Amino acid sequence: MITLSQYRHQWTHNIRADLISGLVVALALIPEAIAFSIIAGVDPKIGLYASFSIAVITAITGGRPAMISAATAAVAVLLVTLVRDHGLEYLFATTILAGILQIGAGLLRLGYVMRFVSKSVMTGFVNALAILIFMAQLPQLDPNTVPFLTFPLVAFGLAIIYILPRFTTIVPSPLVNIIVMTIIVVVMGWDVNTVGEMGELPDTLPVFLIPQMPLNLETLSIIFPYAAAVAVVGLLESLMTQQIVDDLTDTSSDRNQECVGQGLANIGTGFIGGMAGCAMIGQSIINVKSGGRGRLSTFAAGIYLLILCVALGDVVGIIPMPALVAIMIMVSIGTFSWSSIKQLRTHPKSSSIVMLATVFFVIYTHNLAIGVLVGVLLSGIFFAWKIAQLFKVETEITADGTHRTYRVYGQLFFASSEDFSKSFDFHEAPEKVTIDVSRAHIWDISSVAALDMVVLKFRREGAEVDIVGLNKASETIVDRLAVHDKPGAMDEMLGH
């Protein structure tokens, strides 16, 4: 649990850099929020209000300083059908319900599930996001729809971003890129796409509203599936982004508090007419690379966004899109794990398969949850297979051939239970059989069933069977689930 002094430090230890990085993030948030609103089929101001609200609330209540949360594509794609079939009021209600579910996940301390996400899945997640971020810029790089001048301007913007830090880091190079490019385009009168052409910016402050819809089970049956999907995808992307920011800044954070913070942010957003959102890896990396380290950077990004859209909408509207495209290309390049390409030849094949599968399914479905789920499942399968290979059974028999001992080594569970069963010779039929499991561990019902079957088969052949060496945990599960000592067990099991 964070102390008050630690919380205060997270707001005040990096004020100047946080305020500057927040401005860079706010400028980059505008076209993304508009684009994600278009994806969801709603007015751009809904995504912009959401980005303002979510950033401000997570800055106050979240568990990860310097992480940027706002309206995202991963959540927007889940809401397309809902908006089309039922309208905006149901979107707002779904956002609120998703927030309630996320708070529940935090209170139940479900943030621990991140420990089941392997490094290979994380790498695949990051690489897929980098590719998706780049792909999202392609409409602004289509020679059929944008003027040719766009391409040299994007190249010029990238040059500013990458070359300027060699001379000075007082002002973040992405911010310099935006200012310089805007001045040049306006002064020269060049005809290129601008932020204002992406959609109408809001010109009023958001107001509190309550979604207007029937409060009954029918409404709940409509919004709950969407809310559950939004809650899961939102938390998944947020927690994985949180881990990445932890690594980038070499600091730790509270996952369960982040779940609660994301939930509170979505609830607040739903009540001001915004769409659901979550953490954004691209914007979070922009923030960190621009010097943001504290909660103030996230808070400032949200406040700047609102000011820029409401008070300075006309000025923001003239920012050339090539300047923002250059920033997002920088983010995609910086996000991608280039070392993972070289490591394909040196890492275990199973790890490489997990990473590539995660990338493929995220890009193919445009759904982070599906890609990560595939990666986690493959990681579990490969892990179970590896552990199963460590299993073996050794045997010896007394000189008179009346007593055979089987010594079991390794982990006995569903993946190794078949090999366990095949390790015994039931036709030999010595007078006594001892199964020594002192160097093994019994994990599940499959392994208990395999042990039952072995014991019963030996007894059917007339042998006396002893099981020795059970550790405390194995003894507990065997005592609870095993049936080989119960009346009628042989007929029941061998009859199947």
C-alpha cells in the first residue's frame, strides 16, 4: 500500500519534465482520439472527452505513474456493433458497467494474473502493437489520397525527432517537430492534411449526464457482454502496458490499484458522455521518452487535451498531420523489439512460436485479448510438455523375484499420467509391489486416476501394493480423490 508521502512524491518530483511531456502527449492524443471515435462510429468529441477524463482520473487513482490512458482502438473495435444497433446511450452505460467490473477485478486482486504472461507473449504483444501503430498511419501515407508533399514532410519530421536529441534534450524533439512543422506549413501555405480535417473538435466543456435507457434485465442483457469484453481487454492492455512502463523506468507499481483506477476512470467517463478506454502503449512510450515520470505528466496530458480542443481548437486544427505521423512512426520503431528478430535463431523454438503466434493473432484479429490469449495458451502447452519430459520411473526387483519396487521421479499430472501408466509391467505379477513417490509430486485428478488404475491392475493380478513416500500435498489430494481402497473400486474403474 502506497504511503501519503510516496503519493505526494509521485506528483512533485519531476514537475517541469512532466508538464512538457504532457503537452507532447496531448498533441499526439488528438488525432488518435478522433480516429478511434471514427472506428467506434461516434462523433470525435466523444473520444476526445473520454481521453481527457480517463487521463485525469487514472493520474489520480491509478497504480502506475507516467502511464497514459485514454480512448483506444482495442476498446473502440469492441463497441462498433453496440453503437450501430443500440445507440450512444447504451455506449455510455456499457462504459460505466465496464468500469464497475474493472473495480471488482482490482478489489479481488486479479492483477496477479499478469504472472502467467510469459516474456515471449509480452514480446509478441509489444511487436504486434508496434506494427498496428504503424499500420494506423498508412491512411495518411496513401499516395492516392494525400499530396506528395506529405512524404518529405514526414521524413523531415523524423529527422528532427532523431537528430535534435544529439544536440539538446531541453525540449522534447517530438514537440519541436510539431511546432516547426506547423510554422513551416502555415508560412509556406502548403496544402497537406491537418488535424482539423480529421473531425470536428469539441468547443464546450463536458457536462454530467445519466444515460437515458430502461433500467431492466433486458438492458443489462444487451450491455453486459460488451462491458465484460471491454473490461477484460482494457485491463489486459493496461496491465501489459504497465509492465512495459515499469521496465522502461526501472520502477514498480501496483497492478490491483491500476485495475481500480481504470474502473473509476471509465465510470467517470461514461457519466460525461465519453467512450471506454484503457492504457495506451504508444502514448505511454511517448510520455516516458519525453521525460514524463510522475502522475503530473498523465494529469497534464488530459488537461492540456481539453484546453487544446476547447480553447485553442482553431490553433490545434492547423497542425499538419505529417508532424503527428512522424511521431507515431517514431513510437512504432521504438516500441518494436528489434532484438527479438535475432533471437529467433537462438531462443528455444517454443518461445519463438509463442511470440510469433501472439503477433500474428493480434494483427489478424486486431484484438489484443485474442492474440495474448493464444500466446498464453501456447505457453502453457509448451510448459506442460517440457515438465512432462522430466518425468521417469525406475524399477528394481528382489533376487527371489517376489517384490518389485517402482521409484517415480518428477511431476505427475495430466501430461505425464499416460507415461506413468505405461511404466508398469502388470503381467509380471510379483507377490508385492511398492510404488515409491518420495521423489515425485502428484498434482491433479488425472494423476490420481492413473495411480488408482495402476494399483487396481496389480491387485487384479494378485499382488499386494504399497504406496510410499507421499509428500503432504500429494497425500492430501490422494486421500481426497483416490478410490483404489474403496469397496467396488476395481469394478467401477476397470469397467470403463
